[in-house]
Amino acid sequence: NAGVMQNPRHLVRRRGQEARLRCSPVKGHSHVYWYRQLPEEGLKFMVYLQKENIIDESGMPKERFSAEFPKEGPSILRIQQVVRGDSAAYFCASSPLGGGLGNTEAFFGQGTRLTVV
Amino acid sequence: ELKVEQNPLFLSMQEGKNYTIYCNYSTTSDRLYWYRQDPGKSLESLFVLLSNGAVKQEGRLMASLDTKARLSTLHITAAVHDLSATYFCAAPGPGANNLFFGTGTRLTVIP
């Protein structure tokens, strides 16, 4: 049984480029959550998605960031025109049930470490 | 916004010793989560505490929750090197769509 798979594990982008981070949830899970972890900090919620729907994007910056979870395929977190401050580890979690991450057990991926140079 | 604070942020302890990590949160919550993270790795779920007075133990780790005091503790008994990691507590935000994480406690167990 594969857990949450994120790729790439490491991503280097120059300022102004686009970064696309992928998350394949645990098989059968239809709820995905994205978190960002800055160095020496805890994880900060970005967005909660269900298949084809954004449930809660209150933690997502209004500009340059977008997320989707299509009917088929992985969830994608897209960062346009990256800046140095976007350098962080981005984690994805999935759960089998709805109701939010606070109501159900979630499984985290190994993260994508984005470095903007 | 819910605030979750952990202390200490850094903890260096000798093998065989006991210690407690504290997690305070700012608004009412009836549940609390503890995770472990090894360097460069993902988060591993340790405990889910679902009610006031809940106590769970796994090996040398024991977690408890006092919802009235808005406090959870993670107690380490007779530490061993394998416990070296960063430990996070997390509480659900309003609507429980997401978890608010503490800044973590980086534990180093030295021989």
C-alpha cells in the first residue's frame, strides 16, 4: 500500500519561474490538504480540496498560488513567478473522510522541498 | 486565529532521563494531535487525543490532554537515541478543516 506520494522531492527554480508540485493521495482517499513549512517553523495550512472542489483555501496567498484536485490524477499546487520567500517544504496530506483534517486521521507525504534561487 | 505554542523549542537530554514537552493552545478544542518528524522526512502521527483527560501511551512516549487548561503534554520516559526528532502538536481550527501546528520541539538524545 503506497502512502501519500509527492513529487518531485526537491525542486529548484529561478525567481520568476513556475513551480508545480504534485500529490497523489493514498488510494481511495478523496480529501487532500496542502501545508507549507518554512525553516525552523511548524506547518501552516494552505488549502483543503476534495475531488474537483476547493473546500477551504483560507491559508493560500491570494496571488501566484493555486491548487487543484481533478477527478483523475494527482492534486497540483502551482506557484507562479516564484520568489525567494516561497522557498519552503510543501507537504500534502490525504484522508479518507471529509469533515476536515481536525476530524479525521490524515497521512502526510514526504514533502517537496522548493528552493528558489 | 488559533495559536499553538510548544515549549521548549529545543531539548537536549541524556539517554535514560525523563522529560516533558508542553503544548498550549489559545482557543477551545476537544482534540489534540502529536506528530513526529525526522529530518527531511514527513510527519508521522503519534497520538490523537480526543477528549478531556485523554491519556495515551506508546513505548516511552505518553501524551495527555487537559482541554480546560488548553494544555497537552508529551512525556518521555528513559529517553533513547532513537527518539531524537522534532515533535509537533496540532489542534483543529474553527470548522476543523485544518490543523494549526506548534513550532515544534527539536529533541536530541545524547548518550
